[in-house]
Amino acid sequence: MQLTCQRNSLTAAFQTVSGVVPTRTTKDILKNVKLQVGGGKATLIGNDSEIGMRCDVPDVESDSRGEALLPTSRVLAVLRELTDDVVKLEVTGDATWIRCGYSEFRLSAEDPADFPPVATFEDADYFVVPAAALRLMIRRTIFATDSESTRYALGGIQMELGPEKLTLAATDSRRLAVVTAASSIVGRPEIPAVSPVIPSKAMGLIEKSLGDGTGEAHIALHQNDIVVRCMGTTIASQLVQGRFPDYRKVVPDSYNSTIDMVVAPFFSAVRQAMIVTSEESRGVDFEFGKGTLRLNSQAADIGQSKIEMPIAYDGPEMTITFDPRYVADFLKVLDAGSQFHLKLISHDDRAALVTDDNYTYVVMPLSRDR
Amino acid sequence: MILHVDMDAFYASVEERENPSLVGKPVIVGGSAESRGVVAAANYEARKFGVHSAMASGRARRLCPHAVVIKPRIDYYASVSRQIRDIFEQFTPLVEPLSLDEAFLDVTGSESLFGSSADIGRQIKQRIRAELKLTASVGVATNKFVAKIASALKKPDGFVVVESGDIQAFLDPLPVGKLWGVGKVTGAVFEQLQIRTIGQLRQMPLAKLTELFGASGEHYWQLAHGIDDRRVVPDREAKSISNETTFAEDIADIEVLRAWLVELVEQVARRLRRHDLKGRTVELKVRFADFQTITRSMTLAKPTSITQELLEAGVELLTKRLPSRHQPIRLLGFGVSKLDGSGKSQQTLFDQPDQARQQELDRVADQITEKFGKRAIRRGTGIE
């Protein structure tokens, strides 16, 4: 089997697939990426036994057919160092040859037949979301997941699929991120009674596979897995088992104050306040006064800080203690110049940070026990 | 100079303040059947009949059948205790609370602001009386040991100042039992030697005392000479809280060690909670039969003062992190560091029933311990 491809295209596809390859696994074969060639096309396949990924390599020439296993880290290293534009791969009985310019590599290969299969996107009924929207939604939720949780299935993002809109929700029980965007359907996909939870690793891979955000993502849901296709990449993932909490109950219906904020100055103040915190004392006091927000932090043996900024607030004075990392996580995924609404209830209740494009972030304060 | 401030019949006085009709009557706090039949506190009227705290309630009732018996309200006493501490902290940041009703204050640096140490002691007494309608006994001395004896000397409403030149004259006539660390056993030895007062003890040479009591001998010698170098350590300054115990006989049985660990963890966790602290790093200290000493530590995901969480970490260190084959153990210690004194913790969106239950369990156990001593309630796995 022989294959000629563009170095840049091959490298990009290989890097995408390498994201799924497990770094630690008891099944050594999974440390490889499988190359499948046939009908003038080439596909790279990775699998970590929960998540599988297929990625087409564009701009290839081949009139043969066959498959091979490529040792991931070794091939990545090779591709990183090559300089010529064209790379030729040849698979003989027991080895894979990579040739490029004056360089030649012969890598011993395991039998590709032993590589566990990865689903293809075969569905006729599926949900459709613009790639750019899905990418943004994943970025706005994935940081709030919690793989350590034992009580709930919080190690992933809950995906609520509907005929007209898609909602993603993630929480580590200290804060919650919920984002909604318009979606559509092709055919008649079944709307699931219980919304699936997709592992955060799979969501991260989907986010990366969406590339520059052109095109659409197609989502097909099955009993135990979900398959997402975008352009030349398909990702199939098992679902997170277990219960996702009913997050709607913890998003308040009403608030006592709403303050309009701009991301950049607030983010700057929060970043400053984070400097004088420690592992042991995370809390920063957010002191809301008329026209002024003051962030007070202090940590034993380190010192203290006081950061003030003007805000449009004229409610009663109130001090809420937050872990500033949770506030910063939200601000990080917004554009510096954009606006949001900071909604408060009381000094020891949750606060919500809400944008005008259907993104809601709820964060719990630190407070005295009982 | 050091102040020792000790509230007079604290629980009972708070109850009298809340209900003035009790004044002049004997009052027993606790001692009802529900509170396991032990007196938590008695006012001075009741004490005239021989009633004292930790006495069995049946006996207390026989001694003083007409006493008013009140159910303890530890939460409320704790809030009053915080008000008292607020007064202390207006005079000095160096406040070391010993319990709800007792604290050491180092006022050395406050004299230029508020007057002499004796003046500060008087002002504190006065403000507690004026603002909280309660009385305190205050001892003023150059060190903790003497200040504590001084505060007890003229209770209630006592005020005793011991200047540095007067320490010997002050201590000499007191019974040796007043020395910190002298209990029944040591007391019996002193009795045999016909040593009854601190003055008599002071006459003994240091060598003789160390011969009799080992390292403790030097401790008694120092106290008898009025020497006590212990600093006043405000809780928020403490870097770690730990507890250790040396066994009478070396222990090899892991289950027995685990039971001892439960005791150590309980005590450390209680101290953390009493001071509103949470710790993030737990450390186990082990001394083997050959005196080789090792420590093993681990860092938790978040700071905690929940006994169960600290215990799980301690058990993991004990069962998984010691050398697989080791000698019997002569000393076991447990400590918590990386302390968070903010008193605040991250709240969660969804209920954490396990955690809430453990916190409630700790809270109730602490109250019982506070009232009736640490033998009153124990984990089922602890040492009998």
C-alpha cells in the first residue's frame, strides 16, 4: 500500500486524532493510530476504548488499499521534524515506511486487524448545529465539569437536544455553566427523555475537531453512545453513566440586584485580587457599595490586597465571598469588550453572571457553615 | 505581662443574666436525665451545697434538692464567649482562648496604649461587667502559670496581680497540687516525701527531682521557681494542630493502633472546630520500638475539620503508607497543618447530605464533650 500526501494536511489530521490516543493504557495497541487507505481516500483512526475518532486526511493520492498501525508519539515526532511539502507512506508486510525529501523512516508495525473498531456516522436522523456555535458552547461549559465527583455524573457536559435548540450544561456543584443556541434537525431524530452526558474528554476533542468553525456539526444519539461529525472528522463517544443533577432547580428565578458589567475591567480586578490568595484561603470578599465594587483579599503569611472599581450599583451594601478562580473562569471565555449582567440575591446566596447570548453561569459563595 | 481571664460560673451566670429571678437561688446547668446525669455548671449558690461541675446529677440533687435545673444552651454560651473575646481583642491581638470561658492575653505591647497590665486587667473586668453583665476573675503575672493560679485565688470576681518580685512569696504557701501536671500519682509521691507546699518543693535540688520524675522533674522545678516560658499563641497564628500519645507497651496490632488513631483524630478535629479552623494537610507520626521515628503526610482536596474526613486520611496513612513489615509502635501522632482560619467554606449548589450529616454529628458530639468531658461520647471504634 502506498500513499502520497501533503505534510501539513497529514500533520494536522494526525495531531487531531492523537488527542484521543491514551497516554496510559493497559492495551498497548491503543497507543497507535490506525491508517486506513482505500478508494483514493485516507482516514486516521484513534481509540481510547471509550471514545473513538476518525479523521480524513485531505489532499491525498493513492490507488491502493490497505491499513496500518502508526506508533503515535514516534510518528508525531517524525512529522514535526520533516520540512518537505510532500510525504510518502508505504506499508509493507511488517513495517511502515515514511519518506520525505532526503529522510526515510522504517517503523515496525503491529497487526492493524487487532485494533478495536470505531463507529462511522451512518445515521439519517440527526441534529445539526453550526460548528462555530458548538465550539463556543463547549468552551463556555467544559471548564465547569468535575471528574472527581462520586455522587453525580459531573465528569461531562449534559447535552439537551431539541428540534430547535441545543443546551449544554456543566457543573462541579460549586458553579454551573449553561448555554443555549439554535439548532435544527435532519430527518426525524428521537428527542431523548433523559439528556445524555458526554465525557469532557470527548467534548474537548469535538471542540478541537471543529477547527476554524466553518461548516456544521451533525449529532446522532444512540442508546449508549453519541456520534458527532463535522467536516472530515467523526467522534464516537460512550455516554457518562449516572445521574446528572437537575440544574434548573438551582438557577434562581429572581434576583435582588442586577449590575451591568464589562468583562475587561472586572477581569483585571479579579486577576489582581487572586494574587493574594493561597491554597488555604481562597476567598476574596466582593464588597458592593454605592457606585463601587471593592475586592478585598488576605492570606496568612502573604499579605492583603484591596482593589476598587466603579460599578453601576446603588443597592444596599453587601459583601459576598467568592473563590475568584470561579469568577475568572467565566470571564476568561468571554470577549474582553463584551458585557454581561451580574445578578445578586444576598451575601450568602448564589450569584449569576448572564450574557445576552443565552449564557448563564451560577456560582456559589464561600460562607460560614450553617 | 500575661493576663488570665476566667469567667465566674460562666454557664450559670449567663442563665442568671437571662432570667434574673434565678439570682440568689442555686442553679445547676445540665444534670437532668436527658443530659446523661452530669452537672455541666453550677452557680455559687449551688456550690455552697457542695455541688460542682462533672458531679453526678443524682448526687447534686441530694445535696441541693431545691436547685433550679436548666438545660444547657452551648450555642448561646459560645456566642457570649465571642463577645467576650471581642473585648479582649480591643486590648491585644495576642489572645489564646482555652475554652469558652477562659483565655490568656499577652498585654505587654499594649501598656503604652491602655496603661499598666493591672489597669488593662481592671478595664477588661469592668467592660465585661458593664457590657455583658457578667463577672470575670483576672490574674495578672509575668507568665501563664502564675497568672492562672492568680485568677483562681480570689474567685468569684477576683483580681490578683503578682509582680515579678513577689512570685516566690506568692507561690511558696500554695499546695503542690496547684502545679500544672501534678495529678493523683505525682501528688502521692510528694505526699510520701512530705512535700505539701510549692515552697517545700522549691527547696529540693533539681537533680533529686529529675531522679524521681525524669523529665517532668525539671518541669516541676521550673514551675516551683515561677519559671514558665510558654508563649501566648493566638489560634490564628498556629501553624498546625497535633496530638500524640506514647503507649505503655509497644503495639503491633493494626486494629488497636487504628482505635488509638480514632482518639487522636477526634481530639485534633475538635480543636480545629473549636477555633474555626480547617486543615488541608494531615500528618501521621510513628515511633517504632527502636525509637526510629517517621512521618507520613497527605494533602486533601479541600480543607476540612470533619472528624470522619480527617480520620479516613489518617487511616489511609496508617494502613497504606507505613513500611509493609515494621516493628511494634511505641508512639503514634496525628497532626493537621495548612490551616484555613477564614471560617468560611465553599458552598455547593446541590445538597451534600453526607457532609452535612457528618458536620451535624461533629457539632452534637462537640457540645456533649464540651458539657460532660471527652469520656462522655466516643466513636464506636475508639479505645475503651
